[in-house]
Amino acid sequence: MQSLEEEDIVQALACVPSWQRRGDRIGRDFTFPDFVSAFGFMTSVALLAERADHHPNWSNVYNRVSIELTTHDARGLTRRDFALAGDIDALSGPPPDQANPVE
């Protein structure tokens, strides 16, 4: 799989506005009411990632989860990253300013 051109990355980011460009990755940070909620979210994301055979770089500290996506084989961003970001957004519910999780 080949990495996307800059113009395609800009267009794809517009489709997942809660995600930010972080070099050759896209990332999003989530905050939950407590550790159990954060861990439950991570478990759900893990199942999505496994089905997609596309695994995130992520971290968890108590009620916060940070996720970064990139396609290592392509050495950059591909459509797979944006597809998984969209699936994670669908899983996480309304945008951060409307309901939990909030950023």
C-alpha cells in the first residue's frame, strides 16, 4: 500500500475533523469519566483494529486515551488510517463538544 499524497491527506483529514496531523501520523486524544470507561473504549477499539488488521499506537493514563495511526509498511498515512479513524469516531459517539468522551 502506498502512502497518500499531501492533497489527499488534507481531504481525508476533513472527513475526520477530530483528528490532528502529527507528522506522518494522525492522532486524537480522548478523556473519559474514569479508568473503566477508558479501558472499555480501548477494548472496543482493539476489536475494530484487529478486524481491520491495522493496529494503533496508543497509550492510556487513568481516564485518558491517546491514539495515533500510521501505516508502517507505507511509511506514512494511507486510506487505512483514515478508515480506522472514522470507525473509532463512530464508536466514540458524538463530537467532543456534544458528549463524552471529551477532549
